[in-house]
Amino acid sequence: MNKTFEEAINFRHACKSFDPNKKISKEDMSFILNAGIKSPTSFGLELTKFIVIENQELKDKIKKESMNQEQVSECSHLLLVLVRINDSKIESGTPKKRFERLGLSSDILDIFLNMYTEFTKTHLISLKDIYNWTSKQAYLAVGNIMTAAAVKGIDSCPLEGFEKEKIEKLLNLDKTELQLALVLPLGYRTKSPRKSVRLSFDEMVDFI
């Protein structure tokens, strides 16, 4: 039975040990990935891409480039969250295609294109700017993915401890097109986690 939203956010934790013999069903993986696909995305450009790795040999190789963290090789499915670098550029033609699918009039389409062009001139000046901006959007999707997994009783553990360029080389990625933002093992815990420790509501929240 699916967990409620409140049950899911209380269930979710950074799982450090996965059962390598327990696999996520195709139906549950589709549910989880669709939560990422339907996540918010700036300008509606959808500049995130997901690679799901089931191949054990490849998971083992990625583990070596992820500080040898056991979660990477033990998990059921290893999700690599990528960002689309070239597609963010106005000259790629992708922004125009994304706007055109909205069925806008030519005048409104021009307004969207001009707005995005001005945004890129200010905020996406360098490749580092593009990577940082698109990664922030990817993280929105990751949050929804982890909650969706928890709804199904599936664990996750977002990892930033990895050798980005080495994993990109393993995947033969063209870095002008795609770059790695996050490594996310998904699967089933082997033991109950320790009690969650968080700052109090009043320490975290101010109403003004």
C-alpha cells in the first residue's frame, strides 16, 4: 500500500545500506521517474535528463569513482541525474522549440524568446553558470523523486561525493551536451535507520 505524503517524508532517510537482492519493479520505477519528469522547470525548458543503471558491472565502476560508497553498487537501480548544457543556449534552438509547443501566437513567442535571451545574457554567461543553474533545477526533480520513492516504500541516498569527470568519461558523455549533477541510489534498506534529528520548527521557520 502506498504511503501518505506525511508518512513518506517521515519514512525517507539517506539510506546507507541497500539489500542487493531486492529489486524495484518496473511499475514503481516508472512512478518514481514520472515524479521527476513532472517537476518544476524554469521557463518550461526541461533541462534535466535521467539515466537509470541496472548493469552491475557499470554500477561497480561508478562506485569506484564515488568514494567507494557501497550504496552505489548495492542499490537496485542507480539513477544518474544529468543536466542539458547545450539545450540551455538560445542558439541551440531548443528554447524556441519548447516555447512553440505551448501554442503561442508569434507575438507572445517573441516575447518569451526575448525574455529568455535577456536572462541568458545576465545569468548564463559561462559554462559554469549554465551548470549551476541547470543543476538547481535538477535538484527540484530529485526532491520529488525521493519523496515519490518513499511513497512506494523505496529508499534513496543522494550523493555528491563522486568524481564528476571520471563518471562522465565512463558514460562517454559529450560534456558540451550533458553533464552529471547528482548520483542517486534507489532500493530497499537492510535495517531501520536511527531516529531522525532535525532542528525545531521554530528554529527553521520565521513568519514576517
